[in-house]
Amino acid sequence: MPMLIISLSFALGIVVADNYSVPLWAIFSGVILAGVMALVVRSSLRLVYCALAIALLGYAASVKSAPHATMPYDVPCNMVVVVRGVPAPRDGYRVAEGRVEAYEADDGWHRVDERVQLWLRSDSLAEGDRALVEGCLVRRMSRNEGYDELLCRRGYVGGVGVNDFNLISVDKRRATTLQQRAVERLGRYCGDSLSHATVEAMVAGSRSGITAELREAYSLTGLSHILAVSGLHLAVVAQAVGWLLMPLALVHRGHRLRNLLVIVALWLFAFASGASPSVLRAATMFTVVQLAHLSSSRYNSLNALMATIFLLLVYRPNYLYDLSFQLSVLAVVGIVVWAVPIVRGIRSRSSVLRILLSSFAVGVVATLWTMPIVSYHFNNLPLIGVVVTPLLLPISSVIVGLGVVALALPSLLSTPFIALAEWVAWVQNRAVMVASEPWWAGVEYRLDEGEVFAI
């Protein structure tokens, strides 16, 4: 598994860059020196020098990709702001991802591209709107220091507040992103509001309609990962598209076309759901697997996962600190290392029983492997999640499958599928609410960093 050494070395360089400051000229000199030594040395030290060179490249990538604002902080000015994400309700206001495209200084307008956190106290703004605002960019984005640090690692450079008093004008042209189109298509049928919000979250990656009470129930039971689009959801898409395209296997080299179309479907769904770090991880890994099938090559699942991690960290080093990325990677590692051998050992003449037992094993393993990180970040050990997660995985797969079919079909034909998906979502929400009621559902306990690494 060469990618294990490469990805871990690269990640180590990112961690070192977060704690120590070294001039880039020294880093690149070290890369050249370590590379030369790896070519010259004929012993096992060659591997050490290669790992050192990759770690130094990780350090350089982290430093170069660190977000920094090109416009001044805390200076009142006119700015052009675009709402890039679906606004999510908070206590008395809404938050959304935004971009500052330009700002006005004493010497005129300057074009920029700053990723910011928007605090919206105006109901006139929605996703895709472009607004002229009189305000300022502030450095602090949250009262919670940990969340503020997380936003910085995700590429945000600051926050901008928008209300009815500093909002000068609004251009209501909507963005034409795949995610927005998916939300609009799902919104053509709306029964129970919480059920619809759950379908939107699981299919289109928009959690703006999830109430605080429902979000707390999912968090307490350790089922928040079901609401966030991840590898589970893409697996359903890959399986569904693979079944639909099964007849292509009868055509000469049709299996290759089938694998390519599965890859296209996966990436369309990834961008339609918002392209979060966990989705990109899953889409990249599924692509590697499909390409292996396409070329009739054998592959190592863990090596493919490590290759995926490396590619995503090269693309954006700060993904290493993203919670959804960490949970997604840990869950997949656990499934590959523990669940796959367990599933292979299941013997039953009933295919239905075999599928149910396999689903139960995968759910238990994924919950156990992610529990330390959940405890560290949320001060909660979701004990009931070990039992509830495997039971709800088949239900969540049905919701995602119905939602994807609804997105693929014409509007007139999609309504019954959306309606059925919302009914199944109501069952899932009800089960989660009931599971969160016992006092022992989630134990309030926080593992420290040392305990997490030891586990």
C-alpha cells in the first residue's frame, strides 16, 4: 500500500505547518535534498527520504493554501456580495456562505474573491442573489472559538453582516448551480415540512429546513451523518445507476461504457448535493474503483482510499481538519478493515437475511469507528447509535434512491417519488426522535486528544 505512506507523510507535513513556521525557501531546499538522497541511497533509508520529501511538500501546500483576505478588515466600505449557499436559520437571523466580489476604496473599486460567512438579518436575500452592501469585513466569524477555527480551515476569511439598513440594492438573478436546481425540483412537492427538509438534506445537501430540535435528536443518537450527504448516499447512487445500466453488459465492451456512465452520475450527484469534503472523498474513491473495473485491474480498497485522501489534501490541505472529512474517512477505514471481513463471513441461504446482517455489521462498525471523534467534538458518546444506525441504514438508502429517481425524471413523473421519499423520511425522523428520548441514548463525555489517538 504505497499510498498509505504517501498520504500519511503529506498529512504530517500539513500538521507541522499548522504548529511551526519555516521559510518556504528552506522547505523547497529540503525537498530537493531529500529527493536527491532518495535517488542516491540504495538502502531502506530511501523510503525515509521519500516520506520526508512528501511531508515537506505537504508543509508547502498547507502554507500556500492558507486563506488570507486581500481586502482590509474592519473598514466600512461598499462591497458587492453574492449569496453562494442556502441560508440556514439561526436564532433571529440566517447564515450562509457568501463571496465578496468587489469593494470600494478611496482610489476606486477593487475586484476580489473572498469567501465569507454571511449573517443575514434581511428576508429579501436568497441563494444566488447579488447585493450591494455598505458594511465591513470582520475577522471573527463565531462566538465559539473552535467553530471559528473550523471556518478558517474551510477557507473563510471573515464575516459580513447584512440587514435592511446597510443593504443598498439587490440583483435577484438566481445562481444556476446543480445544487440549487436540485432543491427547486424537490421543492415542487412539499408535504410535511420536516420530512421535506430531511429529503432535501439527504439528496441535495441543503439542511436549511432542519429544526434545532430535530438536529439535536440526530446528534444525540449519532445519526447526523445520515443527514449529511456522504459515501453512503453515493453508494446508493452508484448501485442504482449500475442496475439501470445492466443491459449494457450484453453489448460488446458495454461494461466500459457502463462504468464511465456510473462515474458521470456520481459526480453529477456530488455537485448537485453541494460537493462537501465527505462527498468529494466518496466520489473520488468510487471513481478510482470504477476505473479499476474499467481496466479490469485488481485494487486494494485501503490503498484506493489513501490515494483519494492524498488527492483531496493536495487539492485543499485544510480538508484534514474538516470534521465531515474526518468522519467520512474513519467510517470507510473501519468498513474496509472490520466490516468487509465480517460481511464475507456471513453465510445464509436467504439473500434478504444476508443483506440485513451485512447492513447491521456495516452500521455497527461505522458507528464505533467514528464515536471517538464525535465524543471529542460534540462532548457526547452516542451509545444508542450502535443499535439504531444499522436499523436505519436501509431506510435512509430508500430515501436517497427515491430522491435521485425524482431528480432524474421529468417533473410530472417525479412527484410520486418525492411524496414517497417524504413519507419514508417521516418514519426515519420519528424513529430518531423516539431513540433520542432515553437518558442513556447519549452519554455526556468528551475524550481528549490523547485518548482519541490511543483509540
